[in-house]
Amino acid sequence: MSSVLELRHLATLQAIDEAGSLVEAAERLHVTQSALSHQLKDLEHRLGVALIVRRTRPIRFTTAGDRVLALARQVLPQVRRTETELRRLAAGQSGRLHIAIECHSCFQWLMPALDRFREAWPEVELDLSAAFSFTPQAALVRGDLDMVITSDPVDNDAVRYLPLFRYELVLAVARQSPLAARRAVAPQALAEETLITYPVEHERLDVFTAFLDPAGVAPVALRTAELTPMMVQLVAAGRGVAALPNWALTEYLTLDLVRAVRLGEGEGVWRTLYAAVRDGDERVPFIQEFMDTARAQCFGNLSGIRRAGG
């Protein structure tokens, strides 16, 4: 069943209230006084109740009219705000950017990037979560997330992977470790080592997928730590080794806490960090701006990274 009250009716009553007369209200609404009177009488007939007390100046509303006017004051501002938001969304000026990260070390550069982005795009709703205990790509496709920072692309036509930068995965070892004297290590060298990792599944760790698993090698033991500084302290104490991005180790190498050794001969193990978004969202202006801001933050502050194609 269709509703008797429409937005135009609410706008009419609000205009009458603000103008104080039908003549001035008609001017505000850009209609004739006759057309406005006809619309008002038609509404009263459909509602079965009078809305205004005629021949009073300023016009006085009946009890029923006051109820409808209260509704107009509540609804019309919300409608106007929503229309403005929709126009800004259509122009890419506002929206939502809920980000999940699969990279524990990424907080180092992501938080400053988000701060800079927030200053330039205050109307974009930002949220950040760690995607260490769930599969974020599925949440991205569902619309629960808007971006996932990851180094593990999943083949999905609904997702676009926008490269941020390339980084080298290196092995952090204690200064006193025999491995510290080597320029590079083969996968077999880790067969006798305790490998310290973040507490996530092996298939989501680059050291396994890109280095150990292809060689059929497993470390003698595993140990987990939540934070990069905890991992480095364990490595420095000789409790194991850890595979970490080269840029995440820069300050610890400067402090001479640990040594960094290349994984494999030649170029080593290089990975690409991506920002995954839904297909089509890569053209949204504020997402393009976030990518530019994030890349500028990374290349201005991280050591040893390279630009990625695509």
C-alpha cells in the first residue's frame, strides 16, 4: 500500500512554517499560490484531517499539522545529508576505507600513511584491522572490507591487486651464529634451526611458500612471536632465526642487534606487497589518493625496497 505522505508534502509544510503565509511559501517553492493551496487541500483530504488553521497570520498549524511538521523537521535534514553524501560518493570525494593487513610489520609505515591521508580526506571513514586470524579476501569480496594489504595474491576476478613495492625477505640471525658469516644461505641451512615466525598458518608465510616448501625443507623447530621487536630480541639471544622483510630490520641492523643473511643465491627472495581492492574500486579517487600517499610514505622512509610494476 502506497504512503499518503510524500517528501514533497513535508517540504511544503516546512516552507509554510518558515514563510508564515501561503503566498510567501509559494514563492519559496516556485509554485503559484493556487497550486500550493490545491496541494495542501488534497493532502488534508487524503489524510482526513485539517493541517492548518486558515485566515490566521502567521499561519497556525493544527495538532495534526504540528505532528506532520515535526516529521518534516526530522526527515528532511536526513534526506538532504544523504543526498549530499551520495553526490560526494559519486564524485569520489567521500566513502569508506576499511583496511585489513596480513603483514605484521606494515604498521611501521601504514599508520603514518593513514594519518596523512586522513588530513587530506577527512570525509572518508577509515578503519584498520589485523587479518591474522581470518581470510580477508573473502571479506573484501563480500564488502565487509575495502582493502587488504597482502603479499599473497589470490586468483579472483572480483579483486584487483595494486602493487605498493617490492621487498627482499632476509634471514635475521644472531651475531654469534655461524650463519652470520655467510652472504647467503640455502634452504637446507634452516633444517637445523629453530624458526621464529608470526603466529599464522605456514601457507601464509613467505619463508615457507617462497623458500622452504619448494625445496622440501622444514626447520627443526618452530616458535612464534606476535611482534617484530619480540622476534628480533629472541634472535639476538640466540633462540632461533627469523625471516623478515629487509626494511623491517633496518633499525635493528643499525643498532647491531642482529645480522641479515640473504635467502638463496643470486638475487635472493623478493616479494611484492599489494593493496587488494574490489574490481573497479581502483578508479575511485580517494583510493587512488591513498595508494599515492602510501607509496610516497614507503619510498620516503623504508630502506631497500624497489618499485613494482603494474
